[in-house]
Amino acid sequence: MTQPRESLTHRLARSVTRMARMRPGLTVTDVQRAGALAGMMALAPLLTILGATLLLARVQTENQALQARLQTLTAPQAARRESAAMLRDAVRQPGLVATLERLARALPDDARLVAVARDAGGQLQVEISASDPDVLRGALRRDPLLAGLRESGQRRTPDARVVVTLRSRP
């Protein structure tokens, strides 16, 4: 393996020492020049770091400006994608009338529909009154469309019936 090369500072110190041996005595200007040269060599890395920091700050500012511009240019495209996804999800779900029809067919004889609602996000909420909620749950599980309804609450009515609240998955 080769030996690492000497640094520039070591070579400069060696050449100054050699010059000092060749000349009988160093003058004040020689010492000042050597000191100035050593100071410049010490300042070079600091000036490089300072310059790099300034360049980095400028590049980061330009990047932020470009990102803001990119967001304004791509915002309409993102809105179109979001609208298309919402429309696609709405079309994939059966309509409220079709859901009501399937509910009517699946409900046990003693069960009654209390309320049905669909929010803007397409989530369905159904309240059904039944004397036995277990029979109701079993009847709803038989229909693949209604099997996706999850129970979110229950309450007892004064006439000893149970109102079961069901929600579709978001």
C-alpha cells in the first residue's frame, strides 16, 4: 500500500524551513508573507463552507418556489382525479331504491324499516325494528349486498322491540 501524500500545509512548512536554512536570517516581510499565506490557507475551507451555505440557501428558496408553482399547475388535475374516484365509487354502489328492494326481500316478517339514509360519501345507514335482533342479523347475512352492513348500535323501544342501526363500510 502506498503512503498517503503529504498535505499542502506540510509541504509549505517544509519549504519555509528550507528557505530559512538557506538564508542566514528571515526578514520581517518574509515572516509576514509566510503568515499571510498560512492564514489564507486556513481561511480557504471556511470560505468554501460559507459559499456552499449561501448556494444551498438560494437553491432551497428556488425549490420552494418551484414546488408552489407545481402545486398550482397540478391542482386541477388532482381535483379531476378525486372527482373521478368519487364518481367511480358512486357508480359501483347500487342505488338506494335497489338497496331498499333487497332489504324488503331480506327482512324477517316481524322486522320493520325505521329509517334509511345515504350520506354524501355514499355510506348507507339503516335502522330496522325487530323483536329478535339475532334473527334479523342472520337474515341480512344471507344477501351478499346486505352482508356488508355492520351493526353500529341498538336501542330498545317502549313496546319491547329492538331498533338495530346498521352502517355500510366507508
